[in-house]
Amino acid sequence: MRYIKNIIAMFTLISLMSACTHDILSPEQFVYQTATRHGRQVAGMNIQVFTRDNLLLDKSFGYANYAEGILIDPYTVFDWASITKPLVWIAILQLAEQGKLDLNADIRNYISYEVLTGLRYPITVNHLITHSSGWLRSDISWPHFGVQGEGAEQISLGHFLRGTEIVQRFTPGEVPTYSFHNLVLASYIAEQISGIAFYEYVHRYIFTPLNMNQTALRGDLSDNIWVKNQREHIICYLSADRLDTFEWLRTNLTIDMAIGTISDLRMLALAILPDENGSSVLFEDAETLSKLLYSFAYEESAFIDNENGLLALNGMMGCISTLLICLNRGMGVIVMVNHRSEPIFNRVSFLREILDRFE
């Protein structure tokens, strides 16, 4: 019994010591300690903590490529994957704000019937934004969802949609159910209204105003040769311990294909984070930004905590990228790692712990 009591006392002491250490660690010390402790669970990592006005923390850890001895640095490019999807809604809301698009109008006002095979009920752009178009993802056949490889041709959104069969099970607006098809349709509508390819629209009206010149969107990365060259030197690993590499496959579409630096993603995050007037450089009206933030409630890869003003976006392709914004405090944190099975650094709880240390 005395032995058991001694063990309990020892663990109590260790817990108290750990709690004290936890309390006195600065944000940078906390990140460094975590990265050191779990270093074998992550190949490489970039992390930034920021406010509207300042970059509070900017650190890199580990390797982009073990075999070549290439370290992670601020210019390492990572897959954004699903964090790319807000670009679709930004484009749509910009066009609506300019009076070129009515969010409540039948989408057949903007695109031809030939890309809407199987449509039983009329749908609006708002139905696309809220993923309530009436279909399930399992009801959509995508015969042209090609994989990007060396020499592969870029498939157009229109060609993709013309080969797609959909089944509407519900009346639009009745059942919210996430579907990638909503994003494809919305990006195609943006193309038809603007008269340019979706990736061109994003570069011209989103990346350029935000000074995001270190991000590519096309499957073959031909829209940013610097990113393409950088991407050739980063390996996405299945696990840091075994160094099994993840085969890098990119689809022909552009909806969740962005690859860029952590600083470019920070620029996008700052445009999503309302300024003191509740507005954004991307929109003329603060109400438009509110509509964008509202759209995240329907995204599969988003986490929202309205009580604490938290919005998290996550994307996983070859790499994992996670963005956490605290709307109440006007700050955010981004973590990017270059392997798929990382269990620590992309958890919202870890990112929130970092923000909480900036009290």
C-alpha cells in the first residue's frame, strides 16, 4: 500500500511540475518543446501566428526532403487541398456584389442545360453555397475526374460537367449535404460570367490584390512556374518514422488544388479575418464578408465555434494544412506539415493552445 501511495505521490508531483512548466512557457517555447518532443511524428513543419497588423511567430522545423537534406523554410510550398475551396465562394460573392450574379436566381440563367443532366428541380447559387442542391455525393458519377501526371492535359470545368450525371433526391434547400459538385458548378458559373478560366479569375481578382505571388492553382502548376520548381523539392511522407513517401497525384480540376507558401495562406486568412470595420480588401461591402464566413458552416473541412469566435479550415492532400482564425481576437495561426499521418500539430486543440498563450 505504501508503495502505491508513493507512486501516486510521485505522479502527482510530476503533474504539478508539468502544469507549472506549461504555465510559464512562452508561445515560442511551447511550439519548440512540442516540435522537439514529437519530432519523430512529423517530417517537417511551418507555423505562423499573426494578427491583423503583426506576424507574431514564424518558425520552420524539420525536412522538406530527407534524402536531399533540404530543410523546411518559409519558402517551402505545401498542398492547401480543401482550404482552396473558399476561393470559389469568394469569386461567386465578388460577382454577386458587382451585380453580375443573383444568388437567388436559377443557375440555368448562367450556364447551359447540357452541363446539368439529371436536374429535376431548379437550384440557385445559394443552394450551391449551402450545399443544399438536393443531391448526395454518392449520386454523382464523375467519369472525367482525371489524375494529373507528366504531360497530362488540363480538363476544363465544362468538359468535366458535361460528362457528369447527377440525381436530385431532395427538393433544393431541404437537406444540406456536402457535395464537391456544388463547388465545381459554382466555379464554372464564375467562369461563364467573368469570361475567363477559374484559375485566371483567382489570380487576377484574389491572388493579385492580396499580393499572393507564391501560390499555384492549376493541376500541372503551369500558372506559377516558381511554385512548380519549389514543389519538385518537397516530399510528402506517409510517416516521419518510416519515411514512406506519399505518391503525389493531382487531379485535373482546380477546386482544391492550390499549392503555396505559408505566408501566402496568411494573406488569404487576413482577407477572411474582418478588419475593425468588419470588411475585407476582397469585397466592397462588409455584408459580403459576412456571407463568406456564413458559407463555412456548410464546408466539410471546416470547424466553427461561434461562442469563442473560432473558425478552422483543414486540407489534406500530400501535405496537411490547417488554419485557425479567432474572429473575437483578430488573430490566427497556420500550421503546415509534409506528411499525411501527423497526429499532433494539425489538431485544432493544438492551434488553439498556441493562440491562448498570446494573452
